[in-house]
Amino acid sequence: MRVAIIGTGLAGLACARHFAQHGGMVTLFDKSRGYGGRMATRRGDGGVFDHGLPGFDPLASEIVDVLRDLPEWGPDWRKVGVPSMNALPRALGGEYDSHLETRINSVATGDALTLTDISGNRFEGFDRVAVAIPAPQAAELLAAHGARFEAVSGVTYAPDWTLMLSGVEGLPPAWDVCTPTSGPIGLAIREAGKPDRSAIPERWTVHAARQWSVNNLERDAGDVADDLCSAFEALTGLTTTDSTNKVAHRWRFSQPENPVKAPFLLSADRRLGACGDWCGSEREGGDARAAWISGAALAEAMC
């Protein structure tokens, strides 16, 4: 069985792993340069930042076996990838034939399933196609494939503005993780506080509070960086200067707010399906748990 999986976040990787365990020949597609979706790491002049998912909820490891051997971190004992958050998806995705930086914009049915990317390249001969991308993107891709996929169009997301800071000055506070209950910042993380991270240069990843991200969604990234930088100084007592590296990144599809109340969506002939953290009524253990359950369950149904 030849299987195409569109999306290499945790749902897509769970789907791939389950198919491969049942003898499927898996090919991965993703519009990004690497694997992992929001399990993301950015490297630049300012150092290395886990600027997406900061860690895995400890409840997730009860279901996601590949998380169990990861080290624990933080006051809530989250599991975290080493030496970076994207190390885990790189290891999982690297086992399969992959087409990265490839944005699929149509799936055609017939005797076999055919994918076409935005440059017109065709990928033919698949027996199964699993779509494991954020719900709005999945809705666009699956719009022509019938009522079984209509539910995906109703899913909305909360965004997340994230600030990456390096080279800040001053004595770091006693804590490595802070979750303020008010103000623009929802989560501040000292990168050196995570296992196997370098402390040079001094680096912080700052996630804006959810409502602040919503209210400032369409603002210029530079202006967002300035505002979150000022809030960070007030929170930590550290100093940032004009020479400080500061970059803001917007995650438009961060947290599903009204997931589909089913573990996956599937065509009548079981050849085309969709999965993701936007599926399933069980949210306990966070979106990582929901994504893994959804991807594995879809593969089982399609097998």
C-alpha cells in the first residue's frame, strides 16, 4: 500500500508510523523546510530557540510512547526534546521518503490518488492519502471531496505571537519559567533552563497571552516585538538594548478552539482522510496527545 501524508506535525508523524508498522510505503509532504509543525526550533545569529510548542504535557506521554524517554523540564514536569524541540520530529520523519518545501494544493481521485503542488508537479500512484495540516488549510484542500469533510471548515484557532530575545543584560531571575496571570505575556521561558541547552548567549522565548495575540493579530512583527520586549523587561527586571536580537513570530494556527467531535474524518471508500490536533473531544493531555491519537486512529481506519 502506497500512502501519502500531507503534513509532518505530530498527527502526520503518528499516522506515518502506524502505516509503516502495518507495511505501508509512506511518503511525507510538507510546505515547510523541516518536520514537526509547531514542534519548531529556530537557529540564527541570536542562538537557538524553541519558538513553537515549548514542551509536551506530561499526560501526553501516557499515550505517546515516543515521548516517554524524553527528559522532564519545568515546574509542571513537561517532556522536552533534546537538544531542541524539533529533534524528535526530525528523527521520526527522517525514516520516510519526504518532499519538504512542497505545498500540495489538490488531491485527485481515480484508480489511484494523485497529488499536485502549487508549481504543478504531480505525485501519482497512491492508495491512501492522509491530510494532517491545520483545519483551515485542510478545509481548503478537501472542499471538493464531499460532505464527510465539511466539519473541518467549522474549526477555528487561537493565534500565538512569540518573541525570541537574545543578548539581554542583567542577572536572570530565580525562575526559568513564568506564566503571568495578567498583561501581554502568557509564558516566558529561559532557554538555558531546558536540558542540554547552552546558556550563551542569554536567550528567552516569550509567548504572548492568548487574548493579546488575538487583539494584535495583524500588527507588524517589529511593533509586536517592541511591545513584548517592553513587557518582558517589566516582568523580569532584565534590560534589552537597541543591539538586542529580538524577533517576533506569529503562529496563526496555534490552539484549536472548537475541535471536531470525532477522532478523524474519512471518505466512504477509506482512501482519503484527515486528522490533527483539531480532532477529538478528549483534550486531556493537551493538543500533542490529541494529535497523536488522531493520526494513529486515522491510519488504523484506513488500513
